[in-house]
Amino acid sequence: MKPFIAKPVRAKSIDREGLEQAALLKEVTLRYPVAAKLIFHVPNGGHRHKLVAIKLKEQGVKAGVPDLVLPMARGGYFGLYIEFKATAPHDAAVSPAQDAYLQALTDQGYLAIVCRGHFDAIEAIRAYLLQPQTKAAA
């Protein structure tokens, strides 16, 4: 009979990116209430059951779509897209699909950027909102 060997207890993973993004949205709500009403998160990531993932893909989920969308036209852009990454050492690389999607959005007249952490993102949002509103041509 083999001796009993306890399995090492694996620490529960912490969604650092999610925590930082939630802190960002709280600050946006306090500082920029008009923007807070419009900004939204695209829940594209995460692990899902295979059948759920298939259904979501059929419904239009696409790899690489940025995490946050602010549909306010400023500075000649039609809106702001942010690919949000946690700060180091918990950050992740921008995937090729994310990089391609950011470029495609840029090509369509959006400001599409990567922000690393809450402070980087709030500064990017502040700078974006300080730009004059983009007016539609008549």
C-alpha cells in the first residue's frame, strides 16, 4: 500500500485585471459622470464551456475586441476603445488578435489604445475627454 501524499493546495487565482478595471470604472463614475453613463465593458474574455463559447461566437463574439468602449466623439475621433491590461507584474502581452483589432479600429477613425492599469487608463480617458467634441459634417 502506498503512503498517503497530500496534494498541494493551489491558491485561488486573483483576477487582478478585473479588480483594476473595476477600480477604474468607480473613478470614472466619480470624476466623469457623463462618460460613466456611456462607457461599457465588452465581456469577451474568460473561460467558458465549449457549447457556450460556440453559441457566443455565432452571436458575434470576436477575438481581440478591446475591453472598454467610450462612445463619445472627441478630438477628431468617433470614440475611444481601450484594451485594458493589469499593471506589472500581473500584466499580459497584447495578443496578435487584439493588436489587429486595435489597428482595424484605428483605421476606421477611432482612438484605440492599450492601457496598463487603472492610472494609465484614467489619464488616457481624462486626456481624451479634454479634446473638443468631434462634430459631424453637414
